[in-house]
Amino acid sequence: MKTPTVLALIVCKVLADSSNIFSEQLYLSNDKRVEIKKQYNTRLPNALAGPEKSMLSSTILSAASGETVYVDGEDLVKGDKTIMTLNDKTTWSDVCKKLNL
């Protein structure tokens, strides 16, 4: 059985590779879900975001990094430290680089 960390890292890679703009709420298109499923090699969990169902980006980032990561207003916080100020041009690639994913 695959771990949530493996799935989270795959989601981060897929989103970072396609230069998606980072948002606190994560929606995944059907195309992205198919791409993730191919790499994950098994059924995706029902709780994973879809085109009409969102999830918090922090859920994916925390699982991928192994630490608590969340969005506080315009700040990306890891543990208890602000590590990045987010804006409307911040991409998933920027966030993943900052978290060393």
C-alpha cells in the first residue's frame, strides 16, 4: 500500500511541472487526476481534490514535507516560521522549491 507522502509528492510534482498558480484551495482537473493516477499506480483516495471538490493545499504540502505547512493570509508558514510571502504570481514550483520538495 502506498503512503500519503508518496501521493503528496506526486501531486506536488505534477502541479510544479505544469507551472500552476498556487492557491490555498486546491482543485485538480480530470487531466491532472489521470496523470497523478498513472504515477501513483493505484486508485486515488476519494478525499483527493477534483474539478468540483477542493482540498486545502496545506494538506498536500504537510504530507509531502513531513512538517506542518499552512497558509496564513499571504504567508506560507512551516512549523511556526513564515518561509515565504505569497502573491498572485506564486506558482506551485516556487512553493515546492522553497520546501525542498
